[in-house]
Amino acid sequence: MKKLLMFVLLCGLYTCTFAAFQYEVIKSSTPGKWNDGGSNNGIYGYSFFVKVTEGSGSLYILDKINNLYSMSGNSELLSIRADMTNYGYVDNITGNAFNGDGSTITITSQVDQWNDVITQTGYKLGDFNEGDEIGIWLTTNGNKTGASIFDKSNPINTNQINFRDAFVGTDALGNDLFQLNFENQGSIFFGITGVANPSPSGQPLPGVLATLLLGGGAFGILNLKKKKSRKA
């Protein structure tokens, strides 16, 4: 009972010291067309962007985890499928493109003691506030870029991007997956998550966040509440 009370108190402290931060992924209501980027040069599928609906915090794109038992079985990590020194976001309102922050977070999980510790990396896009709307752009290992928004008249989209879509299933950890596909270079799948900024009123006490992270399902605490997707 005493341990349960302490956990509740810690969770309450976590809630009080971190401001609310919510976002939603908004998917276009109509798919891309064969001529939306010029004659016979369209981008099929549905464009999408992330909108911050409350508070402020950092947004990340996450590795797709397709194997929970061994790291060698995870063949679709962002570090394998894309050039993660060259990625970023597009402001959906101004149309300006920006490089990603470059810093990372690491989430670990392990099915049991006989299997590998699985490491999932999150790549920071940047810090955002309520009302911000951003698309995501990635670069293939073959130096082709493509974004989740805009047609091919925008320089962030090369002629080789031909498909993009949101909510294309989930990975082995249950994360929603998003997709950018490039001709002759295949698909890049990724998740989206974020971390709220601490509130101005105070910082977590030393060791409090570490204690929470040690508990089971800790990443569930760090994951932000996501509203269900809606169509623009």
C-alpha cells in the first residue's frame, strides 16, 4: 500500500511539473493525383501534418520496430533506411523548410532475459507551441528528399517521391506508422511522439523522473496523449 501511494504521489508530481502538451496528426481528405506535381508526376497517397493543439514541447520521429527479439532483426530502423543527418520539418503555414534539431532520445524494451534489449531511437524535429503545424521531410541514402506535405513544385520534394500516407498500420511496439515512399529506393516508415516542456512553475525533484523511468511501462508515461486523427 505504501509503495502504491508513493507511485501515485510521484505520478501526481510529474503531472504538476510538466505542462499539458497534445498534438494530432491530420491527414488530407483527398489523395494525391497523377498530375499534382506536373504531368505524370504526382505523389499518390494522402499528405499529412502534425498540429500542436495544446501546450508546448518537442516532437520526434521514431524508428519502426519490426522485431522485438533481436536488434539484428530490425531491418527498417531510420538509421538504415534514411540519412538521419539530413531530415527536418516543413512549416505548414509559411511553407518554409527547416533542418531537424539533430539530438536523439533512446527507448529500450526487452521481451525477456533470453532476448536482446531492443533500442528504439527518436530523432528530434524541434520545439513547438500550440497552433504550430508541421510536415516531416526525410532524405534517402541515395540523397532523395520527400515531405509529408506539398507537391513536387516545392524543392523539398524530389521527382523520385511518389507516395506518402499516415496511419499505415502499427509496428511491433504498437506505434502508429507513417510512410514516405521513393521510386527505386523503397519506403521509409516512422512513428511520431513528443515530450512536454517542464512548466515554468517548477522542475521535477532530483531522481523523480529517473524513478518513474525505472517502473514498468515507463515509456507509456512519457508518450503524449494523442487525439484521434481527423481529416482536414
